[in-house]
Amino acid sequence: MTDLIRLTDVEKTYTRGKEKIAIFERLSMRIEQGDFLALMGPSGSGKTTLLNLLGGTDRATRGTIEFDGKRIDKLSEGQLTNWRAQNVGFIFQFYNLMPILTAAQNVELPLLLTNLSPKKRRENVATALNIVGLSDRARHKPREMSGGQQQRVAIARAIVADPKLLLCDEPTGDLDRTTADEVLGTLQLLNRDLGKTIVMVTHDAAAAKFAKRTLHLDKGHFVASELAA
Amino acid sequence: MNRITYLLAHILLGVLAFLVFTRVAPGPLFSAFQLLFFILSITLIIWRGINIGWRNWAWLILLIPVVNVGFLLFAPSKERFPKRNFIEITPDRSTTVDDVRLVRWNLARNSVRTILLSVSILIAFLLFGVLVSFNVAITDVRTAPNRMVTLSKINFTESLPIAYFDRVLHTDGVLAATHMNWFGGYYQDQRRGFMAVFAVDPDSYLRVYQDDLHLTPQARETFLHERTALLVPRNIADRYHWRVGQHIPINSNIFTNGTNGSHVWDFTIAGIFETPDGNSQANSVLIRYDYFNDTITFGRDRIGWISFLTTSATVNDRVAHAIDTRFANSQDETSTQDAAAFNRSFAAQLGNIALVVTLVVGAAFAAILLIVGTTMALAVRERTKEVGVLKTLGFSSGRILRMVLGESMLLSLIGATLGLLAAAGVLYILSHLNGGGGGGFHLYPSVIGISAAIAIALGLVTGILPALSAYRMNIIEALGRR
Ligand SMILES: Nc1ncnc2c1ncn2[C@@H]1O[C@H](COP(=O)(O)OP(=O)(O)OP(=O)(O)O)[C@@H](O)[C@H]1O
Ligand SMILES: [Mg+2]
């Protein structure tokens, strides 16, 4: 299998006044194409920070980040923005849907960054909503849907532009067990049937079981775990 | 109390009230309300005119706290006005999205706020459209470029000897000339019945103003031959339902009628005339000089001013110089100028309208700028998270900047369009109500052009800070940490 992501000696430090806080000092990791990785670890261990580095919404202080063999840490701000639009789908804990838009319109947003016609966009949106099982909710606004439905709309939005990588930050953190399992099932399906590479941050061991492997992060280092492959 | 002092005092009072009460109850809704009240009261003063007594002062001073306290008591609280939208934000739920729709829907998401802001902008542009059109109407009366006026150098109310008329008429470069006297006329009521009555020499007047007055041949004949003949413009005739042949008594607030010892003269309507749009004679009521001169008890054989046409506008300066030097060092020195320049100085005597316009409109726009600017900034701050999401999805910062600017621009254009429509309506009503005073007000194309420029500038200025803050917004900070 080929590596989709390769992190080499990544350092991330925040400067707060004179004080320097190192989140990662020399972090290296590889994620294969088609992997479904669960990231666990205590609060403040750097899970969200790592996800931001992988998704290009934040930059490493030092080190290299390769995606599909290309250095994304070298890209300019504008190039990185375009790269995100083409390659990464994001799923957040609190869904982050636009309240003024319907489910279908929310899902359509990433397609505004392509040059697809409105007709083609509508088709792709329908497909994405169908995959997450929400075809009948296309015209509902976020506040007219349950948390689980909203999260599935968010998943549809993440996959509609057909990115290789899905990044999920506690996607089930706000859902009950049954709903969480449905959402996780959807993610598993995307990984298994559509070959999406998924990195999912979670605090929930049951959620991590849906992944192919789990990494534990503590104080900026991966630690051995009985679940890690 | 002069109107400008009163206005200044009011603006000061308004700003003070604004500062005090926005302290007590801050918030965009309240600020917008304050602004509305402030602008409305200024408009009222302008409408009520110059004679503002202590009673109106008292009303105003009383009104400000009363209205404010009233608002505080009945202010729509968040509980009573839950986040409800009067208009559906996305009317067509089945449509696809694009940037323009996003802008429109974002603007509509808080409909109460948007409506209040549009109304504020509407009022500013209504004021602008009406006041500036009004100003243009009285200062820029359309006259031929070769039309000139000779009047007393001391003051335009000072008269000249009638002998001057012949000399002006026979000056080199003068094509035709006539003389006119201000009668100080009114019909029945001094204030409401005021009209611009001029005593003119019929024959020469109709020659000098032949292109300005549309008269029937019959009316023309009657005016040339009947001593008590009267010519009235269509708007005044319509206002009083006058018909040709009717006997009309007209009063003078200057002269006494020697034949009956009163201030009243009797006239017979010889004709009703129309004038081209915006013509200087649009509101002139015309009587004959001979009738006037023979019956007045003082000031006989004097004329108010001489209106004449030169052979061509290029000789204007030379003719003016020739006339004025001729009468220099005489009892009655003259001042000769273009009719257009004369009209402007005449309007300036009525009060410095341009200054009032600038003050009021300036105050309105300054207030609008603050209100719309802060509200837009608030609106974008509320949407910080959404901006973060859009950036995460791959929307460029430039595109987001354009969307925010588009929103403030759209708001400003909506307000300006509605304001100008309202202004057109108000001007239409004014010119139809007001038979005597001004007449023929309308929205000038130049006013529309300037309004469009102001609207764009307003949109840019109010949107640029929030747009830049959205542009600079960092994704991680925008999405927030939990
Ligand atoms: N902008 C910042 N400035 C300073 N420190 C920061 C900043 N962002 C993150 N940190 C620090 O980095 C560390 C890792 O944060 P991160 O959000 O990645 O943790 P996390 O593992 O996602 O935690 P949680 O499980 O609570 O979401 C924390 O100690 C945090 O205080
Ligand atoms: Mg986190």
C-alpha cells in the first residue's frame, strides 16, 4: 500500500508572550491510502492540532508534511486553500452547518469551488445525500433536523467534492450511542466502499472500534497501546 | 430665531440625546430607532419653515425624553421578539446556491435589523433627494444664455427710473428688453395666497419672453389691450379653479391703490399660460405696468429691473459693462448680470439653502455611516464561525471579502433606491400641492447620479472594516476552541 500522508520530524510550537509551548517536538507518522485511523488521547495532547496540520488549516513550525508525494508545507496560503478544497473533507463535533441554508445547499457549498454547472452540482449533492441516507431531508434547514441528521449532512458536505482524505474531530462527541453508531457506520462505509482515507479524533473507545487502527497521543507523542496495529 | 441656528441647536440636542440614551440602552435596534427619530424631527423643522417659536422648542425638548422613555418601556425585548424572521430567508428551498444568493440570504437572515437599516438609509436618501432637488430647482432655473438683467446696484429691491429702460434698449448688442416691477401680491391670505405678481410692459414683455410663455393668440390680444388684464400660470389657475374672463381681486403688501385707498386691485383673467419645464416664468402672475403705475400712490415712474436679451451670449460681458458704466456715478447706479447668476443670488437671499442642505444631509449620512458600519461589523462577528467553516472548505479570503462587501453594498443600494423612489414621490406631491411657491419639483438626473455614487461609497465604507476582518480571520481562531 502507498502512503497518502507522511509527516517527518514535525515541530509545532506556540509562543505565548516570551514563553514557548511545544505541542510536537519531532513527530513523524505515515497514513496509508485507505486507512481508517482513530486518534485518541487526553485533552490537550494535541489531537486537534495534528488534525489541523494534516488538513492544511494550520502550519507546522518545522518539519515536512507530504500528501500524495507532494510537500504541502511548501504551498502558499492560496495554493493551500485550493488544495484543501480538492483533497480534504472536514467533519466537526458541532456540525458547523450554515443555518440559513437547507441540507442540500449546505452540501453544495464545496462544489461552488469547482466549475460544475448548477445541474451537475444538484446531481452530485443528491448522490452525496443518498450515500448518507438523507435524501428525504434535502430541503430541511439545520434547525429542523436532529443532531445525528445534521452530522450526516456534514458528512455529505465533506464527501461531495470527492476528496481523498476525511478529517473528523470528535464527530460523535455530541451524539447519543445509537446515533453515534449510525454516523460511525456511515464513516466505515465511506472507508470500506469508497476508499476514503479517514483520520478521526475521538474520546470514545467504542467509536475507535469502528476504525482500522488507533493511535494514542500523549503530550505530543504517540504511545504504545494494545489497540495500535 | 433663524432657521440655521435652530437647526444647529437641534442637531446638537439630537446628538446629546443620542449619546445619553444609547448609554442607557445600547444595541443596534435602539440606535437605529434614535436615528430615525432624529432625522424625522429635522425633516419636520425644515417643512415647518422659518417661524419657529418657543412653543415648538418646548415641544421638541419635551418630545425627546418622552419618546425615548417610551421606547425603553416598550422596547422589543429579546424575549418578546424571539429570533423570528418576518421573511423566509431562503424563499426557494429547492434552488442551488451561489455567491450572490449567499449574499442576499445573509442580508435577509435578520430581517428586523435589515429592515431598520434599510429604512435609515432610505430616510437619508429621501432627505438628500428632496433637499438637493429643491435646491437645484430654485437655483438652477433654466434661462437662455443671452438673457440678462439690469437692476439697482444697491439691492434688487431698489427701483430704477423708467428712463433707464429706453437707454438699455438702445444699447449696442441688446436685442429686446422689457421692465418688471415686484407687486408683492397675494390672493386673500398673505401667507398661503402669496404669489409672484409682476407688473410688466405687455408688448416688450411678450417679446422678451416669447419662447417662455405658451399663450393663445386671444389671450395675447387681451393682455396687449385691456388695462386690467391678468395672465396666470396653469398651476395657480388650477389651484384656485380660475377661468378666463373671471374677475379676481389681488392684494399688494407694498402698494396702496390710489383709486380706492385700499391694497386691493381688481383684475380680469386674460389668459392662462403654460411654460416649459423648469422655466423662470413658471410661477409668474403678470399684470400691466400702465394700470399699476397709474394707480399706485408712491414710487410712480420707477421700474424694478430690466430684463433683456443680447444678440448673442458672447457679447454679454461687453453689454453689461457698457450699461453699468453709463449709469455709474448717477443717482441710481446699476448692476447688470446674466439671468442665471441673478437667479442664484436671488435664491441666496431666501436663506442659505445650500448650507442647510449640506448640514442636514451631512448629519444624516454621518449617523447612517456609524449605525450601518457598527451593525455590519456586529453581523459579521456573529458569523465568525461560518466564515471559519467557509475558509476550511476552501473559499479564498478574497472571495469572502467580496461577499461581505457585496452585502453592505446591496443593503446600501436597496436603501438608496427606496429613498430615491420616496423622494420622487414627495417631490411629485410637493409640486402638485404647492401652486404658488415653487412648482415643478422633480428628481434631477444629476441627483440620481450623485445618489448612486454616494450609495456605492456608503456600501464600501460600511462594509470594508467587517470585510477586512473576515478576510484576515484565522481559521483556527474562527472555529474556536472548546
Ligand atoms: N493558539 C494557541 N496558543 C497557545 N496554545 C495553544 C493554541 N492552540 C492550542 N494550544 C495548546 O496546544 C495543546 C493541544 O491542543 P489541542 O486542541 O490540539 O488538544 P486536543 O488534544 O484536541 O484536546 P481536546 O481533547 O480537549 O480537544 C493544548 O495544550 C493547547 O493549550
Ligand atoms: Mg480537540
